Amino acid sequence: MTKYKLEYIWLDGYTPVPNLRGKTQVKEFAEFPTLEQLPLWGFDGSSTMQAEGRSSDCVLKPVAVYPDPARTNGVLVMCEVMMPDGVTPHASNARATILDDEGTWFGFEQEYFFYQNGRPLGFPEQGYPAPQGPYYTGVGYSNVGDVAREIVEEHLDLCLAAGINHEGINAEVAKGQWEFQIFGKGSKRAADEIWMARYLLQRLTEKYGIDIEYHCKPLGDTDWNGSGMHCNFSTKYMREVGGKEYFEALMAQFDKNLLDHIAVYGPDNDKRLTGKHETAPWNKFSYGVADRGASIRVPHSFIKNDYKGYLEDRRPNSQGCPYQIASRVLKTISEVPLSGSASAAA
């Protein structure tokens, strides 16, 4: 029997953006534990905005498990928060109530800033560095500094070793800003892996004395890009049937549901979605081929393939909850009728 370090990870009750929390218990197993072998576990909800002191018990229900490459015999356990009965989802538990469909594929592009001493990594103590331009996909000390690449490379390795479907990294438009991409089939799987990748990044940067800033516009109304979490999505129907008529009906439904999407696409998005810095205005829906200033970017490949493939919703921001974002996308898609016998591909 081997003693495994089980890191139970969950989302607290803070609003509008929950924080990641984690605590460890040690248990013996003959081999790496399966999800079914992992027990429920309790925690003090009065310290996480999820209960009051006079009745503080909350329950962690394991829902996904990954190897923890940073620890010997380590296990990462993604959890939902439940009420004391272990059955009823807590009010803060977004995962338990979202729409899910394994045939719908999601690719999230998580942007963020490295922060140190209250400012983006590489910013001078006063004022700003040279304007945006050379930093995006940049190389060299003057563009990316001396530690950021070390962190993102180590984070990439950690994610891959944990079995997270990490698909790439790049330096972003603003100095100190980076991005990683996660792909998953189904809302819950894709969102679980975004949250786990966020956890690994935040835990990793502890040893560097650096924080991760997810706010979508941390530098305010300046000539510096904000951070998004663009949501690429496709259903089986979009990949195999598609068509111009269906695409236009889908875009009309996204337009109709504009405010419902904005409501779950992350707080303070009006500060980011201004029509500048590669964004569309938050209160106006648009789409365009290869247009990074549109609400939804339509890849050239989508048009060339007879309106089949994936689309990119550029409005979700870096603080958004991927469970809620993916669920909202699925709900809008579900409201668009499928044509004739082709509906069998849905």
C-alpha cells in the first residue's frame, strides 16, 4: 500500500469571482486512486463564504482526478461543494447545474497578467514600458523578461504531466501578459481542466513571489490590452452538417441572447469590451470572418468548409467561470432548430 497525498480543490463562495481553495489529506491505496475510491470530505464553509459559523459544515464531492506532478505520490482532486447531506449541491456550486454535452467541444484561451509588487511583471516602478507591439509572441529579455518564460514552460509541463489537455502558450499583447489554451469535450471536462490549470499556475508562482492577475482590465482605461478567455466551440452538427442557413440562424440567436451571454462572461466586461484593443462593444453583437474586433470571429476554414467547423466567441473575459460560459453557449445553440434528417447528427 502507498500513501497518497490527495489535494482536494474547490471553488469558494466569493462573488463575483470565486477563489480556488485546496487542502490535503493522506490516504493509503494499492495504486493510484480512481474517482470512485475517493471519499467525500468536509471543510469549514464559514471561512470561505459558504456557510455561517453556527452551522459551518460543507462537503467536498470529488468529480475529477489527476496526477499531481509536483508532489511525490500526489493526486489532484477537483471537487464540487455540497450541503452537509453530501447530496444537495451548494448554492455556489455552478458545476452541478450547468448544461453539458460531450459532443460539444470547447477550447478556452486563458489570458492573464503576471503581477509583482502591485504592477505587471516588467513594468517600471513609475509610468509604463514601451508601447504594445513587440510583446505579442515576443522573444528576448526586453520583451518577456527573465522569469516569465521559465514559469509558463514549467506550467505547461505540469499540466501535461497531470493529463490536462493543454494545447499551447504564448506571450500576449501587453507586457507581462500571457496565455494558455485548454481543449475539452463537454462543458464539465473543459471547465474542470481550466480550473485545474489555473490552480497549478497559481500554486507554481508562489515560489517565484509572483501573483496571477485575472482581472479583465487591470490597467484600466489606458492603451493596454485587457485579458479575455475566448471560447472556441463546435457541436457535432456544426462539424458534420453546418451550412450557411444554420450558421445565420445561430448568429441570430446569439444576437437575441446578447445580454444573457454578457451576464455570465465575467465581471467588469464593459471595461474590456469597448470596441478597442481587439474587442467588440459589450452591448452590440457582431460576427465577421477573421475579425478580432467582432463578438464572434468566424475562421476562414469555417467558410471554406461549407460553414462547418468551429466558431470563436471573443467576449468571455479572463475572470469568467468556464462552467457558466460553456453552459450559456450550449443553451443558445440548443434554441436553434436543426434541419431535416441532418438533426440526427446533433
